[in-house]
Amino acid sequence: QVQLVEAGGGSVRSGGFLRLSCTASDGGALNGYCLQWFRLAPGKEREGVAVTDDAGGTTYADSVKGRFTISRDYARRTLYLEMYSLKPEDTAMYYCAAKSCPYSGSYYRTLNPSSYGGWGQGTQVTVRG
């Protein structure tokens, strides 16, 4: 299982923008994995917010659809999450995670965080109202 490292969090005002990044701790490639961003807020369960497969297909949670964009840069071996129009309810610790995906397609892009592993320490996103 690949081990991942997240970065890019911060504190912004409502309506602001942040871009999170995620790389393998050993600098390795992320090919062959479905990659997910999930978040954990105090008192809440983990919520998968976005997933991408090796073909570039994406799936988003309804709570972030139209505001967040997940993408990966194969050359830089990096996964991104661009977050626009941030709301206070987006405040959480954000993690990236991976699962082996031999095939691409919506069937494999589950938002359920329990299907993924290898997340790191996470990166905190705070949105001030």
C-alpha cells in the first residue's frame, strides 16, 4: 500500500480558495490507483469528497460538487484538490488515500473512505465565516 503525504491546508475566509496536494512518501508514481480526498470534522464521520481514477474520471460528493476539483499530475506524481467558494462547513482535516484500481470507471470510484488506505497526517482546512 502506498503511503501518502498531504499539504496545502490553511485558514481562509468564506468564499476563498485553497489548493491541496498529495504525494507518495517515497516519491513514487501514483499510477494504478484510485485516489480519494476525504475529510474529518470534529464530531462527524469521515466523508469522502472526491475520487479520481487512472483514466481521469472523477466522482464528487454532492456537498462539494461544482466547487471542488480533483486532478492528478502524472509528471509531478501529485494529486490535487482545488477548493473554490469555500464555506465554514468545509472546515475539517483533509486526507488523501488510495486503493488499487486495475480498471477505470465510476464503479471503482467509490466515495466510501473505508475502501481506501495509506493516508498521512492530513492537512487542516479552516474556513472563517
